[in-house]
Amino acid sequence: MAAIVDAVVGDLATQLVHFVEENASLTVGIKGEIEELLTDLKTFGAILKQASKNEGANDNDVLKDAVENMRNLKTDAEDAISKYTVEKRKHKDKGIVMRKLEAPVYYAKVNGLAKEIQAIKKRVAKIRQDNAQAIQELIHNPNRDGQPTLPRMAPVVEEEDVVGFAEEARVIKNRLINGSDNLTFISIKGMAGLGKTTLTKMVYKDRDLQHDFFTCIWVYVSRTFNRRLIFLDILSNFTKETKKFHDMTDETLSEKIQEFLGDNKYFIVMDDVWTVKDWDCLKIAFSNNKKGSRVLVTTRHEKVASHIDSDGKPHQLKFLTNNESWELLAKKVFRKERCPSFLETPGMCIAIKCKGLPLAIVVIAGVLDKNSTANEWKKVAEDPFPVIGNQENQSYYELVKLSYDHLPVHLKDCFYTLVFFLLDMRLMPGN
């Protein structure tokens, strides 16, 4: 969130600085308005940045709204500056006589810019005023009840419908069992909805691994990171009396975890780690007891995966093949029944359109009726994405929303731009 605030407020402030420097001969009053706007932006930007450092900032609706309003304001300010730059250049390129003749029109446009800047300045003040109390509370009192923010619920995985992961599970299992006696960190990287948790569940429940490791623990980390709760979660696997740990520091909790792990060969899954910083805060709890212990970590970020993996070679989760996609779709729709032959062709078309993404297949399978006609399935096959995009399909919708929220602001702009292009349209570089 802090990076987004920097991008939104920082970019606008930089543009305004350049604007003032390059246009010293502004009409009287405009330069002062822009400099005042710049001061207001820097001040409010500093407040937003401070609030964004809070561990719950990414899920705070007030802060999200304030940053989004500032983002819209940034676009309007860029438009105003661009309009002025164009008008000034056009006016400057004309001859002396034409410049004098058109001076009233030109300065009317410049004065219009001044009014736009004044309006933008008022909007900054309103955004700041409307959100002042909530943002101050976020800065000074991040958790009103004094308790740490609870992490998101772990995703539900239906192992009986797993398709296409047998070979990948074998590779991960070999890395877990073989290798040195030193503590080893192994990472699995894949985009949202690709099946990282599903694959990891398969591996975690493997009988050979459960027998090989003395201690096996599953921990769900999530983007709503809270080290204290995660450490307490790990400790709850060893004892139900966790009250005595509540007043301990995070560092002491990590030492307690190391005591419980002891000299035993342990296997711990850390599911859905989002940042390098989060991981560095967590790994202090895992001691190298030279017993061949392993920690398996899932993440959607390449940088995080490479940083975590002891060999520097994270496992990149693959997309399903077309046949695997159809197999998964058929399993989800028909369960143990056989798919009617007249639905196989449109069914395969639907599966192919899902581009090998398991979550997309699962969502579509949830709305397909095994008793439907071939024509009804063909309609879905022609364009399955309205079905996926239906907000009633909360699992997929929330996943896409979560991924969007985490995008840098410049990539959000790219995302918006792509809306104007048709599905499967080829985009040529430079166009």
C-alpha cells in the first residue's frame, strides 16, 4: 500500500514541479495555486504513507477509498497540465501577429486551467477532511480492540478431484525426502488459482512423508500477515494451553517453537507467503537441527519464491493441459457418472477456454448442468467468461479482486486500458 501511495502522490507532485519549473511565465496567480496544491499533496501524501505502513492497511476500506480518490485526482490533474502544455505550445508556434490577435482566447484558456487547479486543490482538501478521523485512527490505534488482525480463512481444497498434479507431487516429494541433513526451504510458485494449495495438500498428506517426518504442521500465512498469530498457531499444534504464550514477545514465541521442534525431524508447510519481509520475519522460528527437516512454502511471487528456496530453484507450477482441463471439468460436473457423448465436444471447448487455470474450471463447473442440452453448453463454450465473472462466484471474483488490489498503480492503468480491446485480439508492439 505504501508503494501505491508513493506512485499516486509522488508522480503527481513530480509532474507539478516540472510544470512550475518549465513554465515560469505563467499568468499571475496560477503558479501560486500550483505550488499550494503541491504543498497540500506532499502533506496529505505523508499522512497516507504513514497510515499505509499499518499491518492492516491493505484491507482498510477508508484508506483504499482515499488512495483511489487521489488516483482519480491525479488523472484529472495530468489532463489539466497536458491541456495547458498543448495550448502553450500551439500559441508559441504562431507568429507574433497571430499571438497578439488570439491572446484573449489563449489567456481565457489559461485562466480556465487556473480554475481547474483551484478545483483540484479543493478536492484534495475534501478528501483529507472526509477521511481525517479514520486515517488518524489507523495511524495511532491500528486495532481498536487491542487484538491482532485475524488472517484470512484458508482456502478449501477438495483433494478427490485433483487432476494433473501427480508428476509435480512426485518432484516435490523427492526434494523433501532426499538431500542433505541441513534444514532446507523449498518454494512452490504459481499464479492465483493455479493450484498451489491443492498440490501442497497432496504432498502434505502423503503417507510416506507423514511416516518419515516426526512433526508435520500446516500453517496458512496469507496477505493479511500477522507474525504473532502465526507463531501462536504453530504452538497450538504442540499444546492446547496457549494462554501462557499470549503475553510473550514474538522473539520469545519463536524460541518456544524451536524448543518444541527440538531435535525432531520436522516438516512444515507455510501456505501463501506474500513478501520477502514476511518470510524473513517468520523463518527465525525454524532452527537447523541437522535432522533433514524441511519447510515447504507456497507463493504467487517470483521474487519471494527465489528468495526462500534454499537451492534458488523454486518449483514453477504448470498450467493444466487441454485434456487435463477437460478431465477436471468432467469430474466436477458429472462426478462418478460418464459424460454424455453429445456434451464432450462443447465440454472440451469450455475446458480449452479456461486456459489451464483450475479455479476457472471449478467455477464454470459449478454453474454447468449435467442435464443441459448440447446447445446450452455450446452457448457457454462460445463465451464462458461472463459465467466466471459473475459476482455470485465469490471464490473467483474475490481472487481476481485480491490480485488487482495488489497491483502497482501503473499496472492498474494497464489493466484498465486492456478493457478496450476485444477478447483474444492480437496486440502488436508499439501500437
